[in-house]
Amino acid sequence: MSVVKRAVLLTLLLAAIGSFAAAGPEDCHGLNVTLQTKDIHKIFADWVLVWSVTDHDKGNALLPKVTSSHVEFRLRDDKTTVVFTERNMYTHQACVTYVINMTMPTDPLDSTMTTFPGSMEKDGLLEVYNETATVNFFETCPDCLSMVFKDSEGRFLLNYRREGDHRDVEKLKADHSDHHKLAACLGFPTNANPFNYDGAADFCHKKLSPAGPEDCHGLNVTLQTKDMHKIFADWVLVWSVTDHDKGNALLAKVTSSHVEFRLRDDKTTVVFTERNMYTHQACVTYVINMTMPTDPLDSTMTTFPGSMEKDGLLEVYNETATVNFFETCPDCLSMVFKDSEGRFLLNYRREGDHRDVEKLKADHSDHHKLAACLGFPANANPFNYDGAADFCHKKSSPAGPEDCHGLNVTLQTKDMHKIFGDWVLVWSTTDHDGYQALIPKVTSSHVEFRLRDDKKTVTFTERNMYTHQSCVTYVINMTMPIDPLDSTMTTFPGSMEKDGLLEVYNETATVNFFETCPDCLSMIFKDSEGRFLLNYRREGDHRDVEKLKADHSDHHKLAACLGLPANANPFNYDGAADFCHKKSSPEVEPEAS
């Protein structure tokens, strides 16, 4: 085990009251009171090491090489694990980052934490950190943190200041006396040379002292919890910067990033869908769940498990991160995404306002100011959207209105009664790869729209027949729109039946209908995976194959107008395939003789 690994500045206080002849309680002046289990939440923050001492030779050899140590304590969603992230900067600007897991104490009388395996990253190489240690914290000032970390080599006493309160050098010096008293009280050698933070050294992942408020021009005002509804929309990334090497290597490969924020029906979960297009047209899609903030004074969101899809393979996305949004223009969104690697500043424009390249360039100055204000490196190469690059799931710039010939006029709320009836799918396309694989397997799709007696709920029943005559039936509930200016419907839980087995259908989607011919119905069904354009004919008008073929041109025009891929292979109904529950063309009864 290397010196670095064993002598880590683990920012965890081990109540390592050793067998040394420590000063008696009468000499400690209350400095050695351990933090109670009920107060452990006080450690969850970002801290800067301002003073440290150790009781073993390897630790004493390590401390003189340290220039700064920045640490974070976070509680995982399981409420039983504390994640301790420590970034140590050494002379010659070498950095080592530890991500160490610890047990959250549950005994009211014993707040000791124990470490279990985590990771160590140095020079871009990631290793398992497998040192067992105990950590104890001590009562101290509100913006201070004192802890003892004890492993097989010995002990560290680590005294921190909350980030933001770490730059007052005179105050730091004035505290040295108390640090020495606590060290003596806990039995640390009195002749050791402690680490003293100079109040100026930068951290591994960011500058020490970001631009002051006077340089921010109001750019760094966080979005309040009451205004969080403003994020729910579709956005395009126009500018981004990061404070860590892996992020910088990634940004250089990005050509576009399209994101969506949606609030789930439970009103407590925000779904963040991010589709990143990279050079060579590789796409990665993240669906990340976040907590909807409830504290009026803290709008920070925390992520919890979601998914990542790449090259058709779906994986669990299990990274823990915090997300903060900032006040900005009505069609803009700025957020900081912070995980164990570091931070991203992501500046978005509302989809539809993302193609004005001159405007995007004019905003660069404000983006740089916000980045400087938040402590991002000034010399980083940001991502700049070119206003033209396509997205993973659709074109950046759909056909203009002049090419739509009135096809993309949404059905008004007052005319929503026109959808109620039985319909047959005659043409469909999608902008999602997984769905592209599904479409060739469909032979027919019969749907019904019904308004429930409550006049608020629309029931959408869809019966899909696939090759080999397998059938899947969906019964999906939707909200009946009431806003005269917005006829969008939103789905809520329904059911799916396949092979005689009934399951809950719990996908959240939005549905929009378009003006079309009297016996036609066109709709967009959009969920977390992407969009379907579904063009129907009223049942009874679905068997005229020549007419169906003649309509293909209009279907393609509408698809192009809505930004659906031009090279996709659409579903075309053949006018004859039967439905799951009945024949496409009822048999004619023989005449009576």
C-alpha cells in the first residue's frame, strides 16, 4: 500500500481517542465533545482543510507536500451511506481524489463512522480504495468541522472551514491556538509540524476564489423553488464548460445535446432526458430521475437511479449528483450539474430559439461571466453549439411553415370531440431507434378514443397486431384538455395486456392532434424515448389502398414539418390485415334465397 493511499487526508473524524497521555478534560475547554448522531447532518456540505496534524511518520512526510484539500460529504439516497469526496492538491500541482464510502451511524450514543471500499484517482488512473478506518467528528463552530481519521497507520486530526469561509487568513491564524489545544487534548504530538492552509491555494477541480458578486451582474441568482416549473420544456445546449479533465475530454466530442425536463405524476420526481450526439454520429441517451425540491429556501435537486442507452444497450445510470438552476432570460436555462468527478455549467436555449447563431455568439460573454463567477477555469475550452447540428432523435431545423401547407395546425380544444371514434392506423414513423425496430413488426393497429362520464378523462384503447399474429392491447388514460389555447393531453396510468397477462402501463407521455381531413386523424405521441407520428383513417374508410397510397406524400410532408427523420422506414397499412379483435373487412352475409 503506497504512502499516499495509507496516509490519505481522509476528512473523517475518528474518535480516535488513543492510548496517549492526553490532557485531562479540565484542559480541553469543551473542545473534545463528539458530535452526536442526531446532529450528523451538519457535516453534509463542502469544506476546505485549514489545519491538520498527524501522529505517525508517514503522515508527517505527507502533510508538507499538501497545498490544499477540498472535501464534500453527501448522504446517499439509501440513507445509510455517507460519501466522502476528498481532492488533495500537492506541490507541483499533482492531484489525488478519493471517493470513500462510510456507514451512517444509527446508535444515538455512538456517532463513529466506519469506512468501506471506495476509489482513488491519480494521474487519470482509478484504483479501488480498500483501507478500513474509523472516523469521529467533534462539536465546533457552525462553519467549522473537526474530525479524527484513524487507520492502520495512525491518526489524522483534520480541521475544516465551510467553503466560502476559508479565505480570511487572519481568522484562520487566530484559530491556530484552538486547533493546537484540541490536538493536545486528543493526544497528538505537540512537536509535530501541522498543515496550515494559506487562504489562497487553488483546489484540484476549481479556483479558490471565484469572481466576487460585483463581477457577476446578478448572473448567479439561483432559481427559486416556487419558480421551478419554468424548467419543464425542451431545451438545446448552446454553451458548456467543466472543471475537470474527463469533462473537458468529453465536451470536445459533443456536436449537440437536446434535453427535456418533465414532472412525473407523483409531483415529487423530475425526469431529465438528455440526448447527446457525438462526432461520428454516436448517440448516448440519459434518463435521469431527480428529486423535486420542496424547501422554499433551497431549490437544489439530487439525482437518483435512471438509465443510459448507447448503441442500443440499456444500462442503469447510478451516479449521484446535485443540480442547481440559475435565473436567466425567459427562453434560457442555466444549470450546474455536480457529481463525484466535478461540475458542468450547462447553458441552454429553448428548442426553437436555438438556431440564431449570431444571438448565440452574442451570449458568449454572459456565459463566460457566469462561469467565472461560479469558479470555473478561465482557460477551459467551452462547448459552443453551431446552430445547425442535428440531434440524436430529430433534425435541428424542421421544415419551415412554408413547406407545411397547413398540415401542422394543432387541433383546438373546442374541436377535441372530433377524435372520438374508432380508427385504423394507416401510416406511422418515429424518431427513436428502438421504435424503428418495432414498426416493421406491426401488421395492423386499431384504436378507439372515448370520453369517460367524468368528462375529464379520455380513454385510448390501442390493439396492435404483430407478425406471427401476436397481439398487445393498451388501455391508456389521458387528461381531457380544458385550456382553449393548449389542447395537449397528458397520459396517466393504464394497462397493457399481452399473451393474456395484464400489466400496469405507467409511461408518462404527451399527445397532440393535428387538423386534417374529416375522416382522418393525425397525432404525435411523445414519451421519454421519443416521438411517434400516427396517421389514422376512420374505421370503414381504411380499405381503399389506392387512396391510402395517395396520402403518403402528405404524411411525409407532415413528418418533415415536425422534424421526424426523413430516412426512416414508415409503417404503411396494406388495407387488408386483420385486427386483434376482429376482421379488417367484415364478411358479407349471404342473401336469403
